[in-house]
Amino acid sequence: MPLYLSRFSYAPETWARLAGHPEDRSEAARSYIESVGGKLHGFWYAFGTHDGYNLWEAPDNVSMAAVALAIRGGGALSSFETTVLLTVDETLDALRTAEGIRYRAPGA
């Protein structure tokens, strides 16, 4: 199954609610991805541009998109970005395929 890396930031109101009532949000994240047949591999909070990161496994892009849409639609986050991760073998396959594509630069 494909892997996905999500970066998120909570809205200030969400931090205020969590400060008043601390809660392990990794369990909620786990339930979301499991509902589409996936798996949560990790949930981390961080300093910096984003408040946290998730590593997910999902059956396909549509399943992961559904989870991302549900989370984003919940209103607790100020940002949520997901990146599809490629294995080394997938990247090698893409490189081999790219070799046969005849790219033409704009205006050339």
C-alpha cells in the first residue's frame, strides 16, 4: 500500500481546547485511516512551520484523499498538506520511464 506524509497545524482555538482538555489525537487519526483500510505508522508533534506530522498507509490515493478531506473539513486545523511517498523501486521505474519521454522546453 502507498505511504503518505501529512503536515498539519492546529488553529489557535484548537490549541486552546487541547490545553484545557489534553487528549491523545493519534487515536483519532488512527481511527480515520483504519476506516478506509489503512494504517497509521506515526504521529508526531514538532517545532517549526508545522505543528505535527503523520505517516499513513492507505489502499490508494482516493482513500487517503477521503481521510484528508474529512480531517480538513473538521475545522480544527489551520493547514493540512499530504505528500505521496514513492519507494526507491517506484522512483527507479519512473526514472526508466522518463528516459523514453522526449521533453521539449517551452519556446524551443
